[in-house]
Amino acid sequence: MDRRTFIKTCGSVATFSLLSSSFFSRSLKAQTNRFKKYKKAILLDKQGNPLNPSSLEVGKQYIFFYPYRSTPALLLNLGKEVKPSEVKLSDGSTYLWPGGVGPQRSIIAFCAICPHQLSYPTPEYSFINYYPHNKPSKAAKKGSVVQCCAHMSIFDPEKGGIVIDGPSEYPLLAIVLTYEEGKLYAIGTLGVELFRDFFDAYRSDLKKMYKSFRRAKKKVDKAVVVEVEEYVKEVIYC
Amino acid sequence: MSKKSYTVNRRNFIFASGLGILAVSVPKSVIFGEARGNRVVVVGGGYGGITVAKYVKKLVPESEVFLIEKNPMFVSCPLSNHFLVNLIDYGELCFPYNNLVVKYGVNFVNDEVIDIDLHRREVITSRGKIKYDYLVLSLGIEYDYEENPAFKEAYWSFPPAFKPGSEHLYLKRILDSFEGERFVITVPKMPYRCPPAPYERAALLLSYIKQEGLKVHLYFIDENDKPPIMTEGFMKAYEDFYKEDATYLTRTKVIEIDPKAKKIKTTKGEIRFDMANFIPPMRAPKLLEKIGIMKKGEKWVKVDPLTYETKFKNVFVIGDSSETYLPKSGYAAHSEGKVVAKIISSRITNKPWKGEIVHHAICYAMVNMKQAIMMEVEYKYDLQKKKVKKFVYEDNTWKVSTAKRYYEWARGLWRDLFT
């Protein structure tokens, strides 16, 4: 895809996605082969009401579980329009990330399982976190990044979760959101999925936490959004 | 990942579980048939070897990968210092190889390599010859008693615990029963396996001694000028925090050890001890010299530091045995394994790797029972531009959160190897 076509495509996808999520899904599938559709899940606040996008504070990190009830995702409001961008994988292949959604197209979401070695936020710790521009990572010496402090992989959430530095082979897996009639929905994932490895690696932990492994793997049709600091006892920054 | 690679391969499973029975009647002839262009033989089932075996199969499921390892079970050296001071159980360091066989279709051969014929492309094990197209040697280290024979006799009484397994178990046993007052730890001159490990061990033991209220003085005898990495973080321990409990002797070489009389003679005088941990000099295993990949007198294998390929085409040496940009450590071997897996996969499929090659290592080290320090080093190599970018970062501030990251660092590695 050349630059001109790419920009044109991004523009069309972004515009039409505001109108029709089914168009959006079809477009992504056609262009990338990295989009995977899951149950459409409405994002809710703690009271169980549809999440009001304006309640998402800029610079804060929020968590919800999608597409499975045990797979965490980070939800961010970057406070400015986040434009679509092309994500390049280390094998040279690419896919198109649609950018932000919401009234300002500033809301984005990524799977919070580190694509390097699967660290993820648990109720005890969170090693993978978002660092806003005004609270930069000391190790990375930069903000506006997602960093996993276990092995120091650094990702750029404004560019579809691409790897900026560190050992991760893959970008963050994007959670594809739509914004329809004032409500936010998650509709699928975009990128390299590692859910199978995640479930294999944490089988016994998930069984303990969700009482049964089958329950941990249940797909969701709604997801409650809370601040990471509320969900996790200790957020570990580096 | 193809569906096929997740299927239990009965043939592989038989190799893995029943080779011993089969092998009794097998003469030293070619076993497992001829190599057909896509066979990768990996010798050494540590951090590097497992990584290559798994990732080649992930990248090229139709490849034929053999992992030859003399031990039936993997035991981790990283985090073994934690075990010595009761921070973790030994069982947490042990992992079976079965997922490599069942999930990825690697042929696990539980056997010892006796010889390798680099010209005929054969690995000779105690049960027969295995042909290869690509060979990866990830053999770790040997203790170098020729460099300093003083350590040889001391091994039996005070094991170094720098090779995973029974050395740690025995060292722990004698540590637990130790009641004396004078403790000695020695550090060989760099390079050796895991540069921060002796310094972490000393700091952890001092912290443990304090915690238990024991009256023990540690003589820390170091052949180097200072801790080679995370210097500031470690020096804070020896010069400040544990000052009264430890004597840190730098640039001090061990001349003689008398394990019976419990005396050690060094270039800075003689020290009596009640308990010791003698860490000898190290080198690449002599098998590598025998097969001609290393010249006589050389300690480590010279490889292309960006690809780990030796002077023999399609023969790679990774991990502690080779001289590369990265320090000798389990994490580095793992990182090197990933690089080599990509290179081999691209050669098998005849599709040159287009992206960057990342050589990355992170080390964490405890400075007491609760806090840790860390360092990161990264070399990025652009295969097309042929340029290397280096990045180094150290965090020498003692932190509890760094200790938590340390555990997660190890668990992540184990997840990557065994999931």
C-alpha cells in the first residue's frame, strides 16, 4: 500500500467507522488479515451504566477485560485525536491500526498482556503500565509510552502499540473500539494474538482466580472499566 | 502457529520418553535417518538451546528439530541464589521439557554428546550418530581447573553452585548446618557465567546473616577491581550497609585452598574459614576444543558477534561458551537463541530476515533479602544497513519494587521457555 492510498484508506475507515461498526469490521478484515472479530461488548462504568467517554481522564490508565473475562486491556484517553497508522511487524508485514475513537477520536485500547513474555496486571501487581507525557518512565526517559518493567519492552500507544525499544517481538495487540450513539464498544482485536499462550502459561492461576478455567475463557459482551490503580494493589513503574 | 504443531506427535514423544530403552540395541550408527535440508540439531537444553529449538519450530513448523540434553529435567541457575537463602523453594527452579515435545514437536533426546564431526555433519551421542543441516551448540561452561588447580579439591567440600542442580542443593545443606564465624566467598576474574551472581550471593548471605542475628564475618575475595556491573549498587552494600560484617578484598587471587584445614592462601595473605563458597575460573567446555571449533589455549569460542555463526557454515555457538557483545547469562543465551532461530529459519525457508536483530540482556540482582538493583544492555543490528546501536541502562537504587520485577523477569523467561 503506498502512502497516498494508505492515508486515503485511513480517512475512509475512520469516517465510516463513526457511522457503521460493521463497515469498520469489514474494512479492517479486508486490509490487514490481522483483525479478529469477537463478541461486541459495551464498555460500562462501575455503576453498570454505559461509559461516558468524557469521564476518562487524560493521562490515566483504565482497565477492562476483553475479549475474554480474564484477558485485561488498557483503555486510554490521550486527550487529542489519535490518527490511524500503519503497524509494521518484525517479519516485514504490516497492518493498519485505525487510531482513536470517541468524540475527539482520542480513546484507544490495547491488550494489557505484554507480547514479550506475557506479564499482565493482576490484583497484586501491574508491571505493564502507561506513562503519560508528564510522568515519563525513568528507565525509558520518555512519556506517552506503555512500558513493561519486567523486561523493559516499550510501546508507542499513539502509533498502534508499535515496539519502540526492548525485547518484544510484537507490538501491543490493539483492542478495536467503536463509538456509537455516545457509547463505546469493543468489537475485536487487531495484531498478533497470544491468548493461547496466555491461557497455557497461566492456566492454574486463572483457574484459582475464576474458580474454573472454563469461566476464565468465557467471552464477554460487556466490560466494566475501572482505573488500574483501583484494580491493582501495587502499580510498579520503572 | 499451525494446528499441526500443537498436535502430540507420537514419534517425538517416543523419542523423548523411551529412547533409553530403544538405544540399548542401537549400535553407533546413524539414528533418526538422514537430514533432508531442514534438520536443526541443538546441543544443550539450557536457556539458549531450548529457545532455539522452540523458536525454529514456531517459525518453521515443518523443520525437524532435535534437542540433545544430558539432564532429564531443566533446573534454572537464575534465581538459585534466592534458593540458598530460603527466598524460594528449589522446586520453583525445576521444569520438565515435555511442552517442547508435545506443543512444538521438538524431538528431545536425553543423551550425552561424545563428539561432533563438523565435516560429516554428525553429532555423536552415546547411542549413535545424528545427522544435521544446522547445528547449534549451547553448552554453557566448565570449571577451569587448569587455570587455577587450587579449586579442584575444594569442589567436593564447598561446591561453586554455578552449574544448576546438585551443587546448589549441597551448598544449601552445608549453609544450613554452618555454625562457625568466618565465611569466605571467592570471585574469579571476568569473564565467567553471570557477572553479578557472586556479588548478589555475597550481599544476600550478608543480609541473611543479619536477619538471623548470626555473628559471622564474610571475607569476599575478588580477583577483579570491583563488581563489573551494577558497581555502585553493590559497593553501597559492601562499603556501607555490611561494612562491619564483611571484608571486601579486590584484585586478590586465590593461590591455594586447603579444604581440610580450612585455610585459603591468597595474594593478600592467608585466611582461615569455617564455611566457604569457592567459585573457580570458567571456560567453554573442552568438547568445543576437541571438535576443532576452538583453538587449543582459547577459553571461549570466537563467533560472529551478530549472528553467532562460527567459522563453520551453519554451525552456531550461543550462550556462555561464546565471545559476544552480551554478558554470559541465561537471559543473554535466551536472547541469542531467538536471534539464531530467526537466522536458521530464514535460511531453511530461503527468505532473508528483513527486520532488526535485537541482542538484549537484562540482569537483576538482590542486594538484601527484599531489595534489588538492575541493568539492561541492548544491541540492535540492522541486517540491511549493517549497523549496530548500543544502549546501556543501570538502576543502582535499592528498591523493593525492583526485587518484585526480578521475580517477574524470571517467571517471564520460564513462561517463554516452557509454555
